[in-house]
Amino acid sequence: MNDMRKIEREARMTDTKITARNVNVFYGETHAIKDVDVDIADKTVTAFIGPSGCGKSTFLRCLNRMNDTIDICQVTGDIRLDGTDINAASVDPVQLRAQIGMVFQKPNPFPKSIYDNVAYGPKIHGLARTKADMDEIVERSLRRGAIWDEVKDRLDQPGTGLSGGQQQRLCIARAVATEPEVLLMDEPCSALDPIATAQVEELIDELRQEYSVVIVTHSMQQAARVSQKTAFFHLGNLVEYNDTGLIFSNPNDERTESYITGRIG
């Protein structure tokens, strides 16, 4: 009990939103994530970078128990949101994913209207008592997703009819509609053109005023542009975690330097 109180006290003192200690992930016999320790700050964009297959997306999915959906996946270690163990038997994964929203690599709007895409989560979690309440949540979420002005006159049209960049911003609006505390983004711009990418990056910078944002990106330039903290993963290990400026200008580990300079990757 004292250990838990200590973790909670440390989290409050440092504005840490998520703490991970000794996290390991196994896919059957494959050891995909090895003894990862990290503190993720609130109201901050944290970027996970590293070569393909290094474990950055696998670790990201640990943070809202998305790995629970993979039969052969086993996660060990301690992950806490504001001091609460997210893997405790008492934690409902569905409720957890309302608190820790996720945006995927490929925009994946539901085959529903733009309005119903955003209203879906609040409806499931009982966040609106009346139609007026729901209207307000939908508008607020679409504004937070920086897409309200583009869709406000066609809310009854299918979300799948939007452009790729608009679809991704709709998915971000859908993720924030349940009032999460953390937003996870798994390469959210990799399927987008440069203009749509710039719009989403600008949006990410705005979202950190209200949320802790964690983004997996294959683009070091993107990590440098949008994040304040960067974690470098390599072969399942968290090699280095520091302020983004220091990671890119003065890394402590030669593996980080080799990746950043293009010698490994």
C-alpha cells in the first residue's frame, strides 16, 4: 500500500499522467518489449520513435490494453494512470479506453453519419441525457478535431465520404468525444498527404493544452516538430527517453545517435 501511495505522490509532484515499470510483452515465445520503464507527462506530446518492428506500437497498445484483444499476447509489469493500476481486475477495459482514447494509422470512420461517428462513444457511456446535450458534445468534439467548419452543414452525411485528412480529424474528434485524459496516436499521418499532415500536426499541438498525447511516428522530423518528450525504441528496448531537443541534438546513447543520423533504421 505504501508503494502505491508513493507512486501516486510522485505522479502528482511531477504532473506525470502514466507510469510504466518493468513492462514486458510476449507474443507467444517472442519477447517483443523488454523491461520498459517510462513516465509520461500530462499536457505534453510524447513521441515514440525507432526502426520498424522495434516495439513502439506494441508498447503504445499496452497503455489502453489494446493488446488484450490479441490471444497470444501476454503483458507483464505495472502501468498506472494517475496512480491506478490499469491492469487491475476491477478496471473495465471499455471504460479505460474512454479515458485513454486512440487514433489509428489508417483513418477508420464508422459506416455512419458524421454526427453518429462522434455521438457513438458518448451514447455508449451515457454522457448525454438529451438530444441537446448530444448536439453540444458533437459540436464541441468536432471543433476540438478542427473540422467543425468543414462538416457543420452535412452532419447527416457519411463520414466515409470525407477526404483522408478530414476522416483522420473526424476520428480524432470521435476519440475526444468521451472526454479522455490521454490520446494515443499510432502513426496518425502516415496515410495522409503533406497538407493533411500539417493540419493534423497543428491539431496535435492544440490538443496538448487539454490532454496527454502520445504519438508513434516513423518520421523523426514529425517527432521533432510536434513533441516535447521523445522515447527511442530499438529491438524491444526503450534505449533513451528525454526532452525532444536533447534526443535530437545531444543523445546519450550511441544507438540513438546512429538512428538519428541514419546509420541504423
